[in-house]
Amino acid sequence: MAPRDLGIRTRVREALLFSGYTSGFTHHFYHYPARFSPQFAKTVIQELSEQGDWVLDPFMGGGTSIIEGLALGRSMVGVDINALAHFVATVRTTPMSQADEAQLLGWAADIAKGLATADPSRRGASTVPNLPGPVEAVLAEALASALALPLPRQRAFARCALLRLGQWALEARKSSVIRRRCLAHELPRLVRLMLSGMERFVEQCQNAGVPKDQITGHRRLLNRSTIALGEEGALAPLRSRIKLVLTSPPYPSVHVLYHRWQVRGRRETPAPYWIANVPDGCGASFYTFGSRTATGLNNYFRSLSAAFASVRAFLASDALVVQLIAFTEAATHLPRYLDAMRTAGYAEVRSFAGASRTLSRNVPNRRWYARLQGDTSSAREILLVHRPRR
């Protein structure tokens, strides 16, 4: 389908400008940083690929594009270097059976009852830096109980529910005074909400022709760097088969905490890795291609070019690459970004945006401490469209 089609451009633009919160299906399982809206992902995949096509997100984050693609009957490949991103995307797209649901609801109810009646003074020494003590105590008790769930997918789902509970506690900005009874009441509600979202996701996949027991077979989720992706044996059958790339890479020199939670906009805690039981131990530059120094910026563009050069091995000749990207200094960083894409073997599809050349949007729903910075360049995302250069 040609990107010059005015109707496609109009629908993609409308979806890009959508400012609603990430919601629906399993998107609310966890609020991963710098995510684009499900409406945008759905529209791009629906308009620029066909049912049964393979679609790739080489920087999948929490899996927004993976969820929407599966729900549209596409086969999805997701790659992310962050173990937490891989964990969340996997849980969000792993269906639960009725027996699983019963186990998880019973687990949440037992935890809630225990938390509501336990002595709040019985709390061990803090082991997770900067995580408020009352929140850590509740999560530690719930995690210990989750280990008794019989199946790995049940335990993973429970951990994801506790990730969301921890986020809820910190986002409420009451973390220093949060009460056990409040957390006890919230956990069963979150589990019910998550299971309901999973049911809707499975139903939509089935409507798109993907039975429940085949959903996981329509995805390939990899925890690794996109650089040298062409050497990934698990993807060898997909060489030259992927029709669409939809992604939002790390933003050059933009500070995004992919590897920590921020407590009240200041202190950082590695709590999500502890809850999910996945490895971290890496600084921010590990997840963003480079630090915010001049050297880090050079590393960023070299790494970006290497990553997209690796992606080319899997693209069909008529594939499109759609990206949302923001810059701290768009006037200087955007030309360098486009140069990096050219070096990787891509040509920009300028006509996709019409006369304006580029489509962009102000990042919606920014946190209160980010809004204090005002309308910075990094608060505006630009839509770029490329195709493999012949």
C-alpha cells in the first residue's frame, strides 16, 4: 500500500496526535517509560501491513506495538536490550487459562487478607535502595507468596501485578505514608483488572484469526541488542520477510529512566528489577546507546546506524520503517539522525508527511516534574518514515 495515499496519511496523523493515556487490552499492566499510544501503533500496523505479515519493533520497550500487532492478526518480532522490557512484553502477551485465573485471584485475595491483618511493625531491614519501607515490606511478603504459585506463567503474572502495585503506590505521591491496608485493597483490584484486559486481548486476537493457544507462536520476543541482529539464529527464517518496522528508539541525549523508578521525581530505585527478578546492574547509557556527553552522542549515532543496518537483513524490498523520535536539539540532531539512517542503507520517505515534510506531536501526559521544564525540544516527537535503499 503506497504511503502517498492521502487517506493513510490522514489516519496516521490523527492517531499520532491522539493524547489519551495508554489503556485497553494489557497495556495497563505496567507503565513503561516513553511509550507511544496503542491507537498510534494500531493505526500504523493496520494501514501499512496486511493480516499475516511479519512486523518488527527493534526497540519494543513494554510491547505496545507487539500487543496491537497480535490483536490485528500480525506476527510480531520484538527486541529490547532491557530485561525488564522483555519481561513486561512477555507477560502482556501470554494468555492465562481459567485455572491460571483462579490461582491468581486466590493468591491476591490471600495476600490482601494477610496484609490487612498483619502487624505493620514486623518489618525487616530495607534491602532495596530508595524504595519506601512500607511499600518494600508489602512487596517482599507478596513476592515470597508468589513463588508458591505452581506455574512459571502464573508467577510471572503475579510479579507483573506487583510491579504495577509498586508503581501505583509511588505515583500516588504518598509513598512515605502509604498504608498496608491501602495496598492490600489495591492488589486484588489490579489483578482483576489485568485478567479482564487479558481476556479482551485474547478475544481480539481470536477475532483476527489467531486462536488463544497460538498467540505465543505468533511472536518472537528477544532480550538482546538490535546490533548484530542479523546473526540471531532464531530469526533466520524471517530474512527478507518483514514488511513493516514500527518503533521508537532511545532519544539522543534525552534523559529517560528505562532502568529505574524515580521516587517523587528525584531519587532512583532499582525496585522493578528486584520485583521482576531480572538482571539490571547497568547505567542509563547502556539502554540509550550513549551518555549525554559529546562522546556519548557520537556513540549514539554510530550505534543507531549499526542497529538499523542489522535490521535490513530481515526486510522485504517494499518494507517501511516508521519511527517516533525526539531530540534535545532537533536542529542539529535530526540531520545527524537522518545521516545515520542513510549510512545504514535507508532512504527517507519525505512524501509521507505531505507538504510539511515531517509530522510531529507534543508528548502527552508528561509527569509533573517533566512539565516544569516547559516546552523543550525533547518534549516534541517527530514521525520519520524510511524504506530500504535499493
